[in-house]
Amino acid sequence: MDNRVKQLRDMLMNREHHKYRRTLDRCLWQEFDKRGLSPEERMTERLRIMLAEEKPVVLPEERISYLRTVTYLPDIYSKERQEALFGQNAWIVGNICPDYATTISTGLDYQRQRCIDRMETANEKQKLFLHSVIGSIDAVLELANRYREEALRVGNQTVAALLDRVPAEGATTFHEALQFFRILHFALWCEGENHNCIGRFDQYMYPYWKKDIAEGRLTEEEAFSLLEEFFTTFNRDNDLYPGVQQGDNGQSMMLGGCDRQGNPVYNDLSAACLRASRELLMIDPKINLRVDKNTPAEVYYEGSLLTKAGLGFPQYANDDVVIDGLVQLGYDLEDARDYTVAACWEFIIPRWGMEIPNIDAFSYPDAVMSCVEKLDTYETFGALRLDRPPLSLERGGLSFEGFGGGGKRENLV
């Protein structure tokens, strides 16, 4: 870790960035009710308001910008309306892995034009959605312009030069790609999406890393410094993100594994991510590592060094089991090979899938308590298992009989 990154890390660990924060005292759902806004319009308008209320903060020493200054995200519906909609998952999205790669490579101007072009053949419902996407893009671009102006004001020419291109245009360098991701991730949280995972970072970012180093645009040390600074950005606002406990925010990064053709893809960037996490010793991003029976011992060694650091990760995913399991569940083999984790551990396919949060689906604490209450009545663990009644779980098309005790799986779709 170089001195510049250490300075940024120390600022975050000492919570010096909290001095830029403020609350927003507005009841948006009442405003939206009076205006009769649709769900799509409410989400778009809240994002516009939240980004407009953000005060750009650009630090002289940083190379990757964006810092949350508004701490509270107002609801778009009343509590009563939220409760009525929650069962249908109609007002909240969570545990997603968006297509970062395409947007980063093409830019928001391109994506905006795509929406305009699709308007010509869209029906009314589709037009409402497309108008919302365009409005959201405009809000993100407007904040980027204000950040660029602030960078110029404080004399940070590096950040100003980045924002000359991204996010309006597609990234062409590793540095631009990192800043672009930061903007997208920042906007997702400000829009109200929960648990926005990072996905297969070492795959969609590797071409930028590799090209910059190969062409001499960055040395390996310079690229690594940018990577470590990028890792620190996940800790700027993570205490503002919702979760069961502090740090439970879904900022999960998947490393290694194979490509869609089954070829191993652990690379120099994968190794650099493990090293960066080990040096920084910060809770985010959480590292997940895909392995299989052919994974080289040195990969496990690097993973073990990170485990030794005491952060509680990496979490390992066994490709030999997971890929076959996803195929059995009906996923195409190529999609199954491309899996990542939704937030904690739920397997999803980048671009195509989102995980329905498993709140209330299965209570592990309740299961533990049911066992603990009777522990003193059994002489052995085997006796406890034999006496345990079969468990039935039915939710969302899933049915398990004898779950966890060798019972067969039925009706799994």
C-alpha cells in the first residue's frame, strides 16, 4: 500500500469523511402521491432528487471520486403502502448483478440513445419504462458534470480528466473503468436498490488492466495502487447501506472460476484483488473465490493468507458442485459456468438473474433454537438426528422434504 492510498484509508477508518454528510428532510412519498406518480416515475424522480441534493466532494489526493453526502434515502411510498406492496416485490429490488461490463464499455450516452431508438416501436408501458431510464441517465450525467466542475475547482486534474469522458462515453483505460463502476454503483444505492454485488470483477475489468500494463500506460505498481484505492471506495458509504448487521451490504466480488467455455480464468488481476484486500484490511468488498479440483495450490495459498488476515473471507465456491447443480436446476451450461453470488452466497447469473431475498423463507436461528431446547434430552448427536421430524418448506415453487437429513428433493424448479 503506497502512502497516498494509506492516507485515503486512514481518512475512512477515522471517519473524517463523515463531516461532509447531511440529512435530507423531505417526505417524498407525500409529494409523489400529490403528483400521482407511477412506481417507475417515483423511482426516477427520487434518484433525480437524491443526486441533485448531493454536494460533490473531490479530495486533492484521490484518483477515484464520489462520496455520499446525503445520508437518508426517503421512501417513495407510505409505510402502509409499502407493506401492501412488499409481498409482490413491487417496490424494491435487491441482490442483483447488473451488466456492468456493457455499460462501462459503451457509455451512458450510447445507452440513452438506445432508449430513444426503442421508443419508436414501444407500447405505452414500455415507453414509461424507457422514459424512466432516460431520466435516470440524465440525473447521473448531471451529477458527473458537477463532480467534474468541483474537481477543476480544487485542482484535481486527474479526476476532472476522467469525468471528461466517463460516464458519458465508454471507458478505454483501467482507471476510467474503475471510476465508471464507482459512478454506477453509487447511483444504484442512491436509487434505492439493495445489495448490489460486484460480480466477476476480475473478468470484465481484466482487459483494461492487461492492456494498460502491456501498452505501458500503467506500471503494475500504478495499476495496483488504483485497485487498492478502488477497494477503499466501497467503504466510504457502507455504513449507510441497509443490512441485517453492519457490513451486511452485499458488496460481494467473485474471483476466479472458468469462462463460459469452461476454461480457467484466474489471472493477475484475481491475485491482485486478494493481495489488495489483505493489505487494506477493510470489510468491503467481500471476496468470493471460485475453485475446482484443478485449482493450483498457489491460489489456495493466496486465499489462505487472506483468511489468516481475519476478515472472514474469502468464501469459497466449488465449481465442480455449483455448476452441475445449476445445470440440474435448468440453467444452460454456459450460463451456469458464468455464475456469481447475489450478495452473500446465493448463486445467480450476471446480467440475467436476480435473487429474491430469502428473508422469512427459512429461519436458521429458529431451527437452531428448536434443537437447543431439547439437547439435554439426548445422549448422542446421532440420537438427535434420528428423532428429528421431517421438515417441509414450500415457497416460491420450492418444496423440500427431509431437508438437511438425506431426504429427497422434490418439485425444485
